[in-house]
Amino acid sequence: MAPNEPLIFMPLDLDTFSGSERFLDGTRMGAAFGLGIKAYLRAAYAEAIEHFKAALIAAYVDGEEKAQLYDRERAIIYLYIGNALAFQDDWEGALREYLEAVQTDPQLAEAHYNLGVAFAARKQFDRAIAAFKESLDHNPSLYEAHFSLGRCYQRLDDAGRAYIHYSSACNTRPFAAEPRYYLGLMHQGHGAHELAQRCFADALRVEPTFISPAMQDEELSPRDENEVVQWYYRLAQDLKQQRYEEEAERIYQALLQWKPDEHFARYLLGNLLARGQRWDEAMEEYSKVPLESKHYVQVRLRMSAVLRLLKRPKEAYDLLFECARLHPNNGHLFLNMGKLLYDMSMNPAAVRAFERAVQLLPQDPQAHYLLGFMYMKLGRENWTLAAWRKAVELAPDSYPLRYDLGYMLVRRGRYDLAATEFAHVLEHWPDDIETNFMLGLCYKELMEPARSIPLLEKVLRRNPRHAQALFYLGACYLQIGNTSLGKAYLRRYDHLIRQNQPAPATPRASARRRSSPVMRSTV
């Protein structure tokens, strides 16, 4: 659809008489309403408006019980007045009446829909979309609302949402050609003629007598083939972002049917299948990406990740090893090989893989962190410190990494350096119990009990059974000469230990607990 093509939506009528026969018989209001309907049906809209207004007035004047209007009936009359104004292109007046209708009966889906039509006619598309969505809240199967949302989103060049609502309109009314036709126009406008022709043919299949709206005289500008390919990618990406994975899968498959050598689409389709845990189908798509493709290495990494998830680390490693023989300078291959070797408890080999990864990826903080982690597993703590310092230098905002570096510095007795790292972490995680505890421990060891006490007390407010915090807090109060309070905390510590319940955290155990989630997410 061209950007300036007018959007013309028709207001909806209602089955007015259903359930309303009560007020049509024997009252001035009923007579006026009946005359209004007759004038409306023969397109005498000005006359119809006068009769409908007379019906509203009569409802207030007549005293008979039959002349009492319910909210739904009054909203219907406002809706018909609005329709009569709309058919005379008086959209401002129609908008006013539709607002009266939705305020009188907020549950009337058709009134919200017609309100959206009025907003669309005034090119207030955001408000039109909101009104159409409101109508769907009250009637999810309202075909016209889905179709109109598709038109609005298409006008705003929001391809993903337009696609979804056109599809919903097709599902709601399977024999309607219009949404299929406009979906085809959307594809055609972006040069995707294969998809467009499929939609046009589908429109005629479900409604053989369908006559397409008059096309504009201007011809569609030719599209570069790469531009058309990008349309497929963009549409699939929009659909994925809105969690319509099945629709995105269809778009990738359509692209691959047109261009089987579009290997990036095959890679993305494999990722989509893998996210749905359709492992075999994902592996099949990945395996179709040939060696000469620039996406080959990335595909092999994904295949390895799938095999790792399936608990087949040896196969995953062998796949990467063969790929590394062809691409010996790709650091990501060695990084992932190191993770797999660690999974297989082959720590010395994992170290060599991570060392090679660091050589090839000197600016990758994860590579340095994992190498330091493996050095720690082999007892090389000085080397661990060097690797983790480099990782922190490359990723200064990685607070879990700073925590682990601080823990390693505590193990080495460098409480001054550890305190600096934990202080950085607290700037981001001010309420984290273990970071407060570790920083309090550092200050206690640096003979700064006044700085340690508030941190340890904060830990105990969050976790009164933190045994090590009780012990160090008692020691700090003894350091500053407050013997009674210090002994009180130490008595609480002794009582907690005597209960034979596991201590909530020791300095070393707490650091291990924080480190392990980071390692699980990166190794």
C-alpha cells in the first residue's frame, strides 16, 4: 500500500431490533426510532438523524415503563446517529456521537470499532489503533477490527503487526479475500512478488467473486533483489519480537524456497527451531549451510551448543575440532572447545584451549575470565588474579566478575585491593547481603571496625542467622572497646552454632556461592 493511500473503513451497523422490540411498540420513542431506521435504510441520513434524536428526547419525556431506555439501547441510537453523520463525511460529528456511545455502554464492541473508524478517517492512527484494540477486548472475534488494525499498521509501516492482524482476520473469517489481498499488497510493495502472488491467489481461492479495489495509476517502483531479501528478514524479525515464531518460520521457509542459497536465513531458521527445542530439525537446517558460507563457523558453534545441551560433549567437541582445523584463527571456536573440555573434566586441555582463545581474542573479557577460572581449578592463584584483573579492565561494569576477583584477593590476604572491588560491586548492588559481608570483612581485617560495623549490621538485618556476620560484628565491637555489645554478639554466634544448624555463610563459602552462577553462565 502506498504511504499516502487513503484508509477507508466502513462503520458497522448492529442488529438493532434484537432484544429491543420492547420499546418499539406503542410509544412515541418507538415510533421515532422506527422512522429513523426506515430513513437510515434508504440512505436519507439527515432525516434519520432527526428521528433518532427525537427518540432520545422521547425517552426522557415519556413516562411509560415501555419508554425506558437501557444503556445498551441508548448507545445503539448514538451509534446510528454517528453512522449517519459518517456516511455524510461529517467525521467530527460522527466522532462526537461514537464517544457518547462508548461512554454510555463501554462494553459495546461495535461502538469502539466505529470510534476507531472515525479516528482513522481523521488520520489519528494511534488513537484508531487503541479503539480497535478496545473493541477486540470486548469481542476478540470481531473480523473488522483485526482487518482495520492490519490496515493501520500497514500504513505505519509496522510490517509484523500488520501481518499478524491480517492473519487473525483470515482466521476469524476464513472465506474473506480482503485481508489476503492487502497482505499481498504489502509483500508486493516491498518487492516480494512470490509471497504477493501467493496471497492474491489465496484471496481468489477463498472468494472467487472477489474484485480487488481500484489500484493507483502509478506503477510500483522496481526493487533491488537484496532489498527484497531484506524485507523477508525484517518481517521475520518483527514477528519473532512479537513472539509469533510459527509465522516467522513460514517467512524464512518462503525465502529459502525462493533463494535456497540464502544461508543466513537457514542459520536464523535453525536458531528459531532450536529455541523451540526442535533439536533434530534445527540440526538439519544447520547442516545445510556449506563450508564456503561465511556463516559456516557460526553454524558449527550453534550445532555444538545443541549437542552440549543434549549431553553429548564429545560429539560437540569433535565437531568444533574439525572446524578449528579449517579455521585455526577463530578464537570463538577455541573458547567453546575449552568449555567442552571442562565439561569432560579435561582441565589441562581446557587451559590450553582458553590460552589459545585469549591469544586470538585479546579484548574478550569472557576469554580472560574463563582462563582465570581454569587456573584457579589447577591451583594457580597468581595466574588467576592476573587473568581476572585483565577481564575487569576490559569489562569494568561486570560486577559478578569484580566480586570473584575480590574473593580471590581475600584468599591472598590483599584486603585493601579486595575492598576496592567490593565497593564497586555495592555501587550496583547496594542491598546484596554477601557483598556487604565481604566488604565488612575486609574493613575488619584492615583494622577499620567503624567502617565494618554498619555493613555487618546491614547483613544481620536482612539475615539474622548469618553466623559469620555475628562473629565478625562481635569482634569489631571488641576492637572499638564496646565489650558488652561485642560479647552479646559473640554469645548469639555461640548459641547459633550450638543449635547444630548449618552456618548460613562463611567468607569462603559465600564467595563460592556467588562465583558459581557466573561460571555456569559462561563456562
